[in-house]
Amino acid sequence: MENSGSELARNDFTYIFRRKIQVVMSKLSSKLGLRKFDPADFKLEHVYVSIPQLPKPFWNYRILQISDIHYGQWISADRLEGVVDLINKNNPDLVAITGDFVSYLLDDSIDEMTEYLKELKPKDATVAVLGNHDHWAGAEKVRTILKKSNIYDICNNIYTVQRGSSKLIVAGVDSAMVKKDRLDVVLRKMHSDGPAVLLAHEPDFATKSAATKRFSLQLSGHSHGGQFVVPRLGTPFRGHLFRKYPVGKYKVGDMIQYTNRGLGTNSYWLRINCPPEITVITLI
């Protein structure tokens, strides 16, 4: 979660400072035994999405979405292993990961993340797009994690799930915050009709994607749900590209936008009324 659209360079003072803070907090939390997996820390949200003319073979199709792992901060190796196990126990047809795998430390995370993410066992596939932090930390190295973990990188691309002659298109755009999104490219790759789901890290991209009238559902993250939620009022913390749709389910034109609260945290390791989320999306 960031409140500015400007890109951080790896040698930028702010970036270096936050990286040092991450190291200190991670070491201290580990030493105090505060980075162990507890399933009670994570909330499974069940969301039902009606898709017009959804082919019968895709009735009750289950997509499990996670987002904003920010590995190496609040999400430790033990927690990531536990999350993967929770996902597998829910028997997903598809796993969708909507960006920000890492924050400020990447080189030491590649092998560790691969070890756990490669254990995801959906019936069809695991698909993912990158977030702004993935680009700031090193997009190609994050793509290496995806490749080694057998995760399909669908940034500005599509993945087609087929059941007999029926198809479900799962499309993705790269991070809009760093201006890598190419929805025009995605649309050219898609079939002229049929149900389609879009993965986009930044939720406010929904205004643009809904205008195409080509997608029934967009899945996003980026906001962490604001990390602080006031009951009945929502989150007071909104930033660049998560001002309109910061948390939960929205109707944008004819499209459903769903913003996942994320697994990890970034600038501050605190959540209030905003637990880490694994979303179970059932298409109906």
C-alpha cells in the first residue's frame, strides 16, 4: 500500500530506510517468536459472483484469491506455508494472486517463496499479476519466483480455462501504478465473447476495465483494506488507485469489483478490524 504514484528507485533514501526498518522488525519479531502461523489470524471470505451466460461446466467454479503477500515482513516463511495449506484444503479450481509478492527485500526471498508457492494445488492453475512493489523491488526476479513455482504470469495476457467446448477467460494487467498496464493488448488477445475475469493489482483500475463491458469480475488488492476499518464506515485510509474501491465488493457498471484485504502489511505492521484475507470466490 502506497500513497504516491511516483516510482521508488532502489537507491532512493525512502526505499533504503524502509528496507532497513523491515530487516530490524523481522529480526526482532522472529526473536520474540511473533512470526508463527496461526490459522485464526486469517479470515476466509466467501463471495458469490453471478456471471451472465456462465456455461454450465463453470457453475460453482471456485477461485481462491490472495494478494499483497509482502513476503519477509509480517508474512514469514511459517505463515506462508500455513496459508498455502489453507488454500489447498479449500479445493480451489483456480488460485489467483493479485500482486505485491515482496516489498524491499527480494534476493533472499526467491528460494523461500518458491519452496512454498510451488505447493499450491488448484485443479486448473495458479495465475498471477505483479504489483507496484514487485516492480520497485525487481520485476524480473519476481517473475523468476512465478516461473519456478509453476505460476502463470498473466500480466497483460490471458489464461483460458476449458471444460469441454466451454471456456472461461482469466485475464490480467500489469501494475497501473507504475504505468505497465496494457488493457488494449489484453483485449486483442481475448475471444470476442464469453465470460471473462480480470486480475488487476490496483482496484481503481475497475473504472477503466468496466467501461469495456468485457469483464464480469475484477479481482484486486493493493489497499490492504486500509489496514484499519471503522465498523459501518469502512477505512479512512485511502491512497493512489485505491480511493474508490478500497475494500470488499462493489458494482462498477455491469462488472463486480472485489478488493482483497491482502495477507501481509507494508509500512506499518498493524491491522485493526481488518484481518488478513483469503477470498473464496464462487461463480454462479
